[in-house]
Amino acid sequence: MNCLEFHRQKLADPPRLSAEARAHAQACASCAAFERSVDESDQRLEEALASPVPDGLADRIILRSRTKNRAWRAWTLAASVVLAVAVGLSFVREPKNAADQYARLAIEHVMMEPESLTTVRNADPPALRTIVQDFGGTLKALPGTIRYIRLCPVEDGTGWHIVFETPEGLATLILVPEKPLRATQSASAGGWNAMARPAGRGYYAIVTASAAATSRFERTLEERIDWNRRERS
């Protein structure tokens, strides 16, 4: 079993996993973390449903129905993201030295972390300011509403995975330090568009649902983050 199959099975039926899926989670730290995140969300939902409702049984039934509907919409969105993974991964894989390698890696990263598009995590502007500063830039203004910040494994190291809510939809920004990139790269796969560009102490990648949205978010990013502190070799 691979990570994609594990994510699909966990999202389809969170309480029940096959023996093969459990064995995979024991050996894969990323999928184990994903499993914990899903289980914690389920637990919070159960606690909300179990809490007493002062207005009586009828109101309690209405609340339960609405809460379940919200949960169902969340799982449906997550499932649609996983479907995009299934369709797109066959297009993402390219030779290691392809000219659009890092843009495609960014798309793959978003596809393999679908929870980043359905949950709110560490949405802290001061934390973002520190992250950008450490990366070699100055945050002048937020490029959107922060929804998700996480330090993730990337090729040969770690990078910051940040999701913003913008007027054009969700935009993912991935900051990869200490990784040289000589020229801007672009790629599209599985309904996603990405751009990777040298900046700060490495490179950043943007992933959105369209080339137009990627271009608009890049312009906003360049207006609101000063990369003048870029280190040059």
C-alpha cells in the first residue's frame, strides 16, 4: 500500500482500516500523522454531538443533523481532493532533472497532503512573519488569509507548507530553503497549476487551481514580501 491508497481508505471510512493500511501507518510517519489528524477531527465531532443542548431534544436533533451535514461536506471536499491525486499523480512524475521538476514536486506535495486544503492549522500571522524572515525576506503585508502552516518533508530536507485564502480561491505557498533554483519553472497536472521561483535563501513554489490564479497570487506575493535579502553565491 502506498500513501495515496492509505489517504483514500482513511477518508472513505475513518474508524475502520484494513490490516494492510494499519501496517503502512506504522511504517510511515506522514501517514501516521494524517491518521491522527483525521481521528482528532472525528473525536471533536463526537464530543460536539454528545454535549447537552438546553433547548430540548428537538433542538438537539436539529443540531446533530446540521453538524453531520457539515462533516459530510468536509469529507466530500477531502474525497474530491484525493480523486484529483489519483488522476494527477500519473502526470506529475517526470525525470528527476526535468526543466519543470520543482514546480511538479510542489503539485505532488499538495496532492499528497489533501488535509491542507480542508483544515485550519497554525493560522498565525506572527509565525508567518518569522518564517519569511528566516527564509531571507521581509513580510510587508499578508498575501491572503492564512489557513494552514506546517513544516513538511520535501526533497532532501524540509520546507514550509502554507495555505492562504484569496479572492481567487485557495493558494498554496511552499518555501524550500537551501535549494538552488536557477530559473523560474511552471507546470500543470491533475487540475493544478504551479510556479517555482528563486527567492530568499532557496526557492518558493505557488500551487493553485489555474495558471491565472497562480499568476495573480505571484504578483500579490511579490508586492507584499520583499526578497531583497536574497543571498547570492
